[in-house]
Amino acid sequence: MIEQLIATPEDMEALGARVASRLRAGDVLALNGELGAGKTTFTRGLGQALGVRGTVTSPTFVLARSHPRADGAPLVHMDAYRLGSGLELDDLDVDVDASIVVVEWAGDYVGLLADEWLQIDIDRRTAEADDDGVAPRKVTVRGHGARWADLEWLR
């Protein structure tokens, strides 16, 4: 487990870019945190680093967006917030093995997609805002499975 404070949205995007450097087809990331925590900001940085086409925005109203890349597995950005069950996640018919999948509000659903995943929990309630109203986020990263057993590269 790795914990760090992320001070700004730009730093959250930079964290996404660092994680992107390790990703390959079949990888699943589970993002958890309240509204406004920075899940989509993280994913935007990840998508930019992966070179996806188009802008990464929240998939809340469409449940899943696929962002193709010129070279490599597409980024599939999912939002499980409004799902009532894991069956609804399965109904989205995402080819996990051929994609890099990010699931916001992943909760317990991520275990239905993969045996191994990188879990990123973002807590925006851990610090006071600065003079500009920006509060750092506490980000906790946990690896599940052998693929993510070593997180030292994040330090």
C-alpha cells in the first residue's frame, strides 16, 4: 500500500500519467472516492499519457466510454455509480483482456472484471483548503494480485 498527498488537480493528472506508464491490455484500475474527489481528473491524466483520442470526461451518464489509441489497447472508462448489480456491469460487454479499464465507483464490482487490479482510493476530506480553496487529497494505492504486488515505482 502506498499513501500520498496530492496537492492540486495538475498533480492528480501527473499521478495518472505515472500510473499510465505501467499499464497494458488487461489491466484494471478501481477508483473510489466521493463526488469531486478527483477520479476523472486522475483518469484524464492517465488518458493523456496513453495518447487516447478525444477528451476524457466523466462517463456518469453513459456508464462507459471507450477511448481509442493510435497504438495500443483502448482505454475504457467506466462509471459504476448507478449500477444496481454486477450483472449490469457484465451487460456493458467490455473486452477487459484487450483494453485498459478504469472503473470509477468500483466498489465490489471490480472483482467481477478481473482477478488482479490496482485500487486507488481518493479522500478529499483529509486536509484543510489553502487560501485558493484547494484542499489536498489523500490517495491510497493498493495492489490486488501478483501483477500489482510491488508498488515501489509509485514512491
